[in-house]
Amino acid sequence: MREPAETQPVMDPPVLLAPLVAFDRKGARLGYGAGYYDACLRDMRARQRVLAIGLAFDEQELAEIPREPQDEPLDMILTPSRVIACAG
């Protein structure tokens, strides 16, 4: 994917769509291990309010995902059959 030129202004979208491996109803997300989405979301939230939406299949839901201090919570999860508002 091409990156914008250094001279382009920084965009601050109000919504971030995040892929995941697993999730729980509290908004914890198990990603792909590098922490890029957590770092990006933390940076975006430092500047403005951002709605973080996890994209998943229903089968990816677990009862609980362990959280670490650097993990950013999701606000909602979107699956093929439902929208889950996370209970934080």
C-alpha cells in the first residue's frame, strides 16, 4: 500500500476498524501480536474521541481475554449476525 507524502496533513478519523483473532464482551481484543492497532488507537485517542470497532466472526468470542497495560479497549464488535456494545 502506498503511503501519503510527508507533506500531506495528518488525518484523524473518528472511527477505527480493527481486525482481531478473538474478543470478549468487555472490549478486550486479541490481535496479531505486534500491537500496531493498540499504539495507533492510543495515539488517536490522545488527540480526540475515537470509536474503536472490532471486526469479527461470532465464533471468535471468548468468555475473557487477558488484558495488558498497553491494550486499548474496543467500544463495539461487529460480527455477521450482531453488533455488540462492549461493557468496558
